[in-house]
Amino acid sequence: MDSLLWITVGFIVIGFVVLVSMKKIMERKLALIIENEESMESEQISPKPIIWWIRGSVLWGIVSIFLIVWSFSVYT
């Protein structure tokens, strides 16, 4: 099997495992932020990690789609 296929499969599987494992942490952070909405002026809980997690998820999805399309164009 070609290295492009291994890179594609590895990237998708590893990325999916990382995103799923971080999902619970982000859900807890979001619940804590919603719970303490009035105390956001003190900057104790920052929503930045959640925003970066969403951005990373979107970027992972875009790169995965690109790799899949590239793999199909190479192997057909």
C-alpha cells in the first residue's frame, strides 16, 4: 500500500481519537462557563480553549476531506 493511503488513514484515525477524547473536557468547560456566566469579568474561566478546539476540529475535517479526495484521484 502506498504511503499516501497510510498517511490519510492514520491522520483520520488519530485525529478522530484525539477529538473524541477531548470532547468530554470541552463539554465540562462549557458547562462551567455557562454556570458562572455572571463572573466572566474576573476572567477565571476562559472560553479560548473551546474556540481553539472547534477551530482544530474544523481544520482536521477540511484536511481529512482533502486527503480523501487526493487519495481517490491518485488511486483511480
